[in-house]
Amino acid sequence: YDNCSNLGRTYNQWYTARPPLHSCYAGLGPGDYFAKALATAYPAATIGLVPCGISGVDIDFFRKGVVSARRGEFRIPPDNHWGGAYEWVISRAQLAQRDGVIRGILFHQGESDSGSSAWVGKVAGMVSDLRADLGLGNAPFLAGELLYTGCCGGHNTLVNQLPSRINNAFAISASGLAGMD
């Protein structure tokens, strides 16, 4: 994800996954437990994750051909040269495709767009672009709900609209989860 000397990680190099997957000092995220569940279900498989999350960004940050109005507030690893995160995601995904096959997209975003009715359409467009640009066909898209007890639990009504707007998409419940931002 980035050059993290505290974790002994080098940008765009594979390593055995352990938290934090996103950034050098973050906590747990959906990828941690998702990967554990996959590893349990498929013990003989090699599973790769390509973390591309940036805490606090709006969905426009990850849309093709869009420069977020908040672009100047956030850094895109490793050297912030990208105009937007879409190009960064494509670059990392294409690099991963040299070693394996992308079988799906795990997504967790929404606090910065909480309650925006345009969010669902923006996410649907982003998924369509990712599938097309990476040749993913109808790869599954899994969108995690936000904490029900957090600042933006109301956004989950929009997260749960994604399966009706995106083919082969699933909303993953946050029911029973407790945590902090």
C-alpha cells in the first residue's frame, strides 16, 4: 500500500497480510476478516488483497475522470503524483493481475458522502468502469455497511440500494459490530 518502514513493507510488493492493510498506522478494516474467512474456506488457495482505501475521502476521489473537490486534502501513496485515486487503483490492480486473477471487489466507503442520494449512482459508475478497464466481467462487488452506532449508520440505506443498481453486487451487514472510527 505504501512504503511503511514501521511494518517492513515496500510499496507495491506482496507481503503476508497483517493489520493494518491500509496505510502504515491504521487499524483493522473489512479486508482483514474477509481474507481470514476466505483462507478458512479455501485453505489450499493463495489469496491476494490489493488495499486501496484512503480514510476520509469522498466517492469522487475514486471515480474515473473525476477530480474530487477535496483532492488537496489527501495523499495517494506512495508519492501523491496521481490526479485521482481511480488511476492509482487501476495501476495496482493491473500489477496484481500479473500474478493472479481478480475475483472480486471489496468496498467500504460512505462516511464522507453520508446521505448523498447521488452516491449510489456514482458507485455504480465506478464499478462499471473498474470491471471494464480491468476486464473483470461480472466479478462480485461486496459493499460493507457502516457501523450502525457510528456517525453515519443512516447511510446504510444507500449501501443496501447497491445490489439493485449493480449486477452481482452484495451489501454486507454490519449488524452486531461495535467499534470506533
